[in-house]
Amino acid sequence: MIFDAAISLSFFLILLALVFSFYRLVKGPSMPDRILALDTLYINTIALIILLGIYLGSVLYFEAALFIAVMGFVGTVALSRFILRGDIME
């Protein structure tokens, strides 16, 4: 009973954090703010997928969260390099 309530509250709070991050991504005053918002979206998505894996009791969701973490890291590095240098590859 308490576990179900904690999972439900966690789902709600993570979804709320996703909405706030998406708002910052769209409305951000500068490009670094938007990059940080995108990185936060990745982290919140990872948290949501891990929470779903705990709720459903499946290990497959943890592997998907790991894949999204790697892709989020690569995306953040690529966007940061693009902002600093103007190109991604040298």
C-alpha cells in the first residue's frame, strides 16, 4: 500500500519535472540554458524509465535507461561542442 503510493507520487513528481524541463527547453533565454534543460530531460526520462522498471519488475527497463544515459551524454557533449566551436567534428 505504501509502496504503491510512493510509486504513484514519484511518477507524478517526475512527470512534473519533465514538464518544467520542457518549458525551459522551449522558453530558455539562452542556448546554454536550453542545453541544460535538454540534459535535465534526459535525466528525468532515465528516472521515469527506472521507476517504471521497478513498478513492473522488469530488468529490461534498466538496460533501456542505460542506453538513454549514454545517448544523452553524447548529445550533450555534441551540442556543447557545437556551441563553443561551431562544428561537432574536427
